[in-house]
Amino acid sequence: MTGNLLIRPERIERNVLRLRGQSVMLDEDLARLYGVSVKALNQAVKRNRERFPADFMFRLTAQEIRSLRSQIVTSKARRGGRTYAPYAFTELGVAMLSSVLRSTLAIRTNIQIMRAFVTLRRVLESRSDLTDRLDQLEEKSDRKFAVVFGEIRKLMIPSRSTRERIGFRV
């Protein structure tokens, strides 16, 4: 199975984001993986708009774009960057893209992306199982281990950068 991989699974998984409680991929990342321009991908979607209801695809809000700006490295529109907000495709939307982008490369890439979504879903499910088991252990143990369980719970939370801002403070 690894001999026919077009893209390393880690590369795909890095492009999956959590927005609005869902795992999504941005149009820019999908276009890069499919080997097409963002414009071509979005035009194909617009020609087949009835295939992409709101639970398959949505446009990012200004606030979501600001919070993701450093992750997706987009430039400001007035400096030659994107004019429109990116689309975010849910797992269902990514699956539908294979019917819109019909090249062999798109189909093979789509299969790999769908496998990555399944892998990430399993990881999220196992994390919830881990939380349940931790709750059971905590109930059985005495107070001496309360601090240990607290620290384990902190480690389970995805880390966010806590670096101080560089520059002048007003």
C-alpha cells in the first residue's frame, strides 16, 4: 500500500484543521494536494454548487481568517493576496470533490485524504476513551494522586503557543 502513495499521510494530516467543531481542509491546501490552482478548484465547485451544501463546505469568517492567518500564511488582499475568504471543506465536501475533479491524480489523492480523515477520527475517539479511563482511575485513587491526574489532563489538551509578543507595547 505504501508503494502507491502520492503524498505522505503526515503532510495531509498537517492540513486538517478543527473549525466550528469539525475537521476541515482549506481550498488552498486541497488545491496544492490535487495539483491544481485554487481558482480552478473553486471554479469546479461553483459549476457544481448543488453538490456542496453547507455541511460539505463553508466560507471562513473574518474572525476565523484572523485566527488562522499565521497557520495558513495568507497575505493581505491589497498586497497581491487573496481577495475572497477561503472555503473550508468538511470530510463530506472532500469526498464530493472527487466527483468534481475527475483526473486520475485527483481520485488517488482523494483516497489518501479520506484515509487521513479516518485516522484523525480514530485518534479523537481514542482520546475520549483515554479521558473516560482517566476519570475512572481518578475516582478509585486517593487524594495523593489528584495532582498527577491534573497534570495528565493538562498534557491531553492541545498546546497553544504561549510566547510573548515581540515588539513595542503601548
